[in-house]
Amino acid sequence: MENLFQVAIDGPAAAGKSTVAKITAKTLGFVYIDTGAMYRSLTYKALKQKKDLNDARQLKKLLNQTEIKLVQEGSGQKVYVDGEDVTERIRYPDVSEHVSLVSSFEDVRTEMVNRQRKLAESCSVVMDGRDIGTHVLPDAQVKIFLIASVDERAVRRYREEELKGRHPSMESLREAIALRDKKDMEREVSPLVKADDAIALDTTSLTIDEVVEQILHFVKEKQHS
Ligand code: CDP
Ligand code: CDP
């Protein structure tokens, strides 16, 4: 499988990772892998079954009994947990609030990383998350670290909520984003950090198309080198 190509996209919450990863993958004909959706899926199931979210062994056991499927459908991706379509449900605030705790445990991460590497074994991928460039795909040909100011990221989330008819306060969105970033950056196992060889892209004042264009440029450069 020598011709496989890997693009790793990491960064804090609402930096635009999944949006640009999806378009980049589609343009290149690669498979998009949303690793955040995998951690969100386990969190959803653990909440539903009222598991103790501080009990790493219980979470690991639950994960071993859980099938998580990422399915490309049209221009989007659907997420299934044991056959249930949870695409929308895993974005709800209760999951967002607890996902950083669930993903902080080594046992959980080891199994997730195994699954993620397996998904990338047989096809070229664009994978987004927090530890893709540093840990999951350390040999990825292109590594991108997306950032944007907390204010801009809160505005982006607000616009998404508005489309769903919800109007959360900007302050609550800003706080939730900052808190999740803090937990992701401070955890002991595979914290959110830019890989040394990742390209940092500040998207605060960039459109989605401009970000995608830059990533495609880096990919083309590597493909022709
Ligand atoms: O889309 P958003 O930035 O809100 O988050 P996500 O990519 O869906 O990831 C949700 C959470 O899962 C993150 O805040 C991390 O706690 C965890 N995560 C992780 O630990 N490692 C990854 N590779 C991906 C996500
Ligand atoms: O995956 P992550 O949490 O990093 O972010 P996302 O869910 O892809 O993007 C959050 C929101 O920001 C989406 O509604 C995107 O359309 C929007 N966005 C933007 O307005 N400008 C960008 N350059 C990138 C994303």
C-alpha cells in the first residue's frame, strides 16, 4: 500500500476541522475520518447507559461492546452506534460537555487509535481530531494544525445553533469552547498539541474555501515532490 496518502488535521474545538477535512477529502477522492465522532459516540452510549464516566475500565469494556460506523453518504457523513443513526445526537451539549472526560483515559484512547489506524490502512485519508499528527498518523504526508480565536469560534458555533432555531448566549458558547480546549490540552495522554512538523493555519479571518485551497496546495506540493 505504498501509494496511500494521509492528511492529518488537528486543532481546538470549532476551528473548522471537520468542515474543511470533509471538502478536502471529497476533492481529493480520499476517505474522511472524523475521530471526534468516535469519542462522541462512546460518550453518547455511556451517558445513555448511565455509566460512571470516571471509570476507565467500565468505559473500555463498553467500547469493546460498541460498533461505531462512519458512513459516507452523499456530501456528508453519517455516524452509527450499534446500528443507530446518532449523527445529530452526538453534537448535543450533554455529549460535548462530557466527551473530553471520556476521551482522557488511556485504555479508551488505545482502542480508538487502533480502530482509527485500521480505517487508514487500505485507503488514502483525511483524518481530523486532536492527536492525529502527533500520535495516530505520525507519518502523515501533510499535517495541518488549524486555529482560530475563541471569539470567532464562538460566533461559528452560534451560527450553527441559530440555523437549528436555538439562541445560546455567546458567553456560554465561549466558555464551553475554552473549557473543552483546556481539558484537551491538559490531559496526560495524547494532549492537544501541534506536531513539530505540522503547518499552523490561523483561520480566524479565512473563509472555508480559502482554508481548503491552502491545504490542497500543501497536498499537491507533497504529491509532486
Ligand atoms: O468538532 P469539535 O471540535 O467540537 O470536537 P470533535 O472533533 O467532535 O471532538 C470532540 C472531543 O473528542 C474533543 O474535544 C476531544 O476531547 C475528543 N477527541 C480526542 O480526544 N481526540 C481526537 N482525536 C478527537 C477528539
Ligand atoms: O470540526 P471543528 O469543530 O474544528 O469545526 P467545524 O465544525 O468544522 O466548524 C465550525 C463552524 O465554523 C462550521 O459551521 C463551519 O461552517 C464554520 N467555519 C467557518 O465559518 N469558517 C472557516 N474558515 C471554517 C469553518
